[in-house]
Amino acid sequence: MTEQQMRTRGGVMDELLEKAFDAAVIVDREGRFVYNTKGSLALRRMAPEEIAGKYYWEVNPDAKFHTTLESGRSQLGVVDVVEGRKCLVNIFPICCGSQVIGALSTVLFKNLTNLKQIIAKLPDAYGVEVDNYNTVSRLATSYTFADYIGESPAARDVVQQCRLAAQSMRSVLLIGETGTGKEILANAIHAEVNRRVWTHCIKINCSAIPDNLLESELFGHEKGAFTGAQTTKIGKFELASNGSILLDEIGEMDLRLQSKLLRVLEEKEFERIGGTRLVPLKARLISSTNANLRQLCREGKFRSDLYYRLAAFEIHVPPLRSRAADIPLLVENLKQRDQLAFTLEENAMNVLTKYRWPGNVRELRNIFSRLDIKYRGQQVSGSAVQWELEQSIDYEPPTAQTQQTAMAGLQAAAYARMDALLERNGHNVAKTARELGVSRATVYNWLKKQKNCKV
Ligand SMILES: Nc1ncnc2c1ncn2[C@@H]1O[C@H](COP(=O)(O)OP(=O)(O)OP(=O)(O)O)[C@@H](O)[C@H]1O
Ligand SMILES: [Mg+2]
């Protein structure tokens, strides 16, 4: 399809998109809306002129178009939250030759409750027993603890703390550098509760929404509350009733709104802007930040009384460099998850574990998708990995100390993992090497070194 065809389309194509799906959206390669079906506009409660020319993240920061636009891969059955509803969507790349020129998202179920009803009918139709609640709940939340990959003590510890926090309905504050998996853990905490009762989990990025709009996003507004408030809008706190609200980048919230949030948390009720009716606060708050909130409190940029309210459970998510022993496992997982097809030479693994990873797992994932484009089906050397790392926007040269601790941790973990896989694979070295994401020579090399250590 050409760019022109994508933008103009034909009557039949629009008709098909309208009829075949609850909603459908096309964005161009920059992520700007090209087309929204009537169903999509209704779902977003927006008029065509309100959405025209906007980037998708301005309207729906949770949408996952960027993954398809960057990788050119389809995503099937991903959960997208639109106006507080969990929708099941497929996202497909639109290509002109080998170039990705846009993406098409089709909404299969605009409300997962519909899917729940369908699944509820399955046992009768197929004579199988289906655990309805669990099936849908798992679909309804994007992540569970199983998605947080890591077996190092630091990783196990953070998961255990999150599990503990999940058992209570008190506020949780996740603090950690960018790309460390805060979003996975926040979702997993919600999913843990969700296993019992299906509830909404609504995310809002405090830094992505201008301060004057954030208040109405959070608490909603009545019709006519301010210029531009043409309809009544239900806020995220109300939508997340009985469920969870994820406040991402909480450190970016302005002081005025911090005061309002504090009042709401203390009184456990709020009003929509311009409203008179009190709405009880029933959502559990999970906030996350990569800022040093204590420091911000000392500088007077964050209210310390709010900080204590938010941090009934304060959980520090470890950076990747402090759990470098997990890198081989992450490599294995990312290769499967992102369908990567290259193998790493032993020295490549060394380079990965010595690196400081300022962008953490996100950076690791990015580097891998770049390597996959360049070296699909090939072996990747340490120098190729090093070169790729140096191109990273986050690149920082390694220090002697990170090198030492990373190496010691890595070796023990890599050997343990190799032993376990060899055992499981009946000592098939080729299969084990494939699963570890390293070459056969590396496995032989590790076995030799391990033997030498034992002697
Ligand atoms: N422990 C992990 N296991 C598997 N994947 C992970 C892990 N941690 C992070 N990732 C991956 O890294 C990327 C970033 O993770 P996530 O969005 O959860 O980070 P974050 O801490 O919320 O970052 P930010 O502060 O920038 O919002 C995602 O692609 C996620 O899947
Ligand atoms: Mg995040």
C-alpha cells in the first residue's frame, strides 16, 4: 500500500473497517491519526475535528502503536485501555514495500466484559470447563509477576515485596530508574488482586498531561465547569473504582494538585470539578517515579505529607547493573518474546554484563532489536555489541567497579543456568546453547572453565 492509498483509502475499505470491528484506527509512521472509524470516535467520546492531526499518545498514552511502528511486527490480542475500558486489540503494520508507513489497530472487544460473557458460554458449547474469571482477568491486565524476569536475590526480593503489598489495599510507591520494570510490577500488583475480582486498572502519566488538564483527568468535571467542558467527564479515580489507579511519574505533579490529591486521600472522597456530589474514593493508588522524591521534598518541590500517604509501601526497584546476574536469563526471555534470531558469542555476553545500563531493561531490549535487524541468523561478537552500546543515547562508559561485581555475579548465574538447562535437555549442548542464546563453543568453554574451577 502506498502512503497516498493509506491516507485516502476507498469507500469499500472504510466500510469494511466500520462493519468488521468495534473500532479501528490508522496512524501514520509518526504516530499521527490518519483515520478513526465512527466506533473509535464513540469509544473515545471525541468528535472527528477534535482528533484530527493529533498524535495517538496525546489521546491515548497507553496505546502500543510504537512497538509495531518501530519493529514492523504485528501485535495480536494486546490489551489497550481507552477511556477507562479495557479493549482487546490487534495492531498490524502498514507497509510500502519493506518500509513501515503506518499501523492499523482493530478493536476486537471494546469491553472485556463482553469477552467474559462469551467465555462464560464456552463450557456449554464445547463441553469444557473454563475458569472464566481467571481467563478474562489474565487477559484484562497486561502484566503479572511472571513478566518480571529475574532470579537474582535483588529481583526475587522486589517481587516478594510487591506480592506482600498486593495483599493489602494500601498505597504503593515504586521508586526506580527508568526502564527497570516499574510498570510491569505496578500492573502485576493490580493483577494479583484482580485474580479474585475483575476490576479496572487505570494508568495516568502525570508528566504527559498539562497541569491544568490533569485535575480534570483525575477527578472529572461537570458539563460547563470551565470553558471547553461541553460534556460531563468521569475522571480516572471514578473509573478505577474498586480497582487500581497507576500514577506514573508522580514526582512531576505540580504542588497545587499535590495538595488536592492529599486532601482526597485523607478524606477518601472528592468532587468532580464544578460538581457538588461527593464521590467516594475506592481506587487503590500505585504510584511510580524515577525521581528522588525525598530530595524533592527537601527542595520543597514535593509535599512530604503526600509522600508519606503515597508510600504506605515504598518499594525500590533495582537497576539492571545491580542484578547483572539476570542478564543471561533476560537475554533468553527477550529472544523468545521478541522473536530474535541471532546468537551471542561468549565475549558478547561479557560486554553486556560489564555495561552500566543507565536505560536498564528498556535499553537492553532496544539494543537487541537493533542487533536483530543487523545480524539476523548470525553470530554477534563482543565488539559488535560494544559498538551498538556506544550508539545508544544512554551510553556511559563502564567503571572498574561495575565490571568486577557484574562479572562475578554473571559467571555464577550463567553456570547455574547452563547446568539446569543441560540437565533438562539431556545434556544436549546444541539445544542448551540455543536456549541460552549463546554459541555452542561458549557452552563448551563454560563447561571447561567450570571443570577447571572444581579441580
Ligand atoms: N524485569 C523485567 N523483565 C522483563 N522485561 C522487563 C523487566 N524490566 C523491564 N522490562 C522491559 O523493559 C521495558 C521498560 O519497562 P517498564 O516500562 O516497566 O519500565 P519503567 O520502570 O516503568 O520505566 P520508566 O520509568 O521509564 O517509565 C519494557 O519493555 C519491559 O517489558
Ligand atoms: Mg513506567
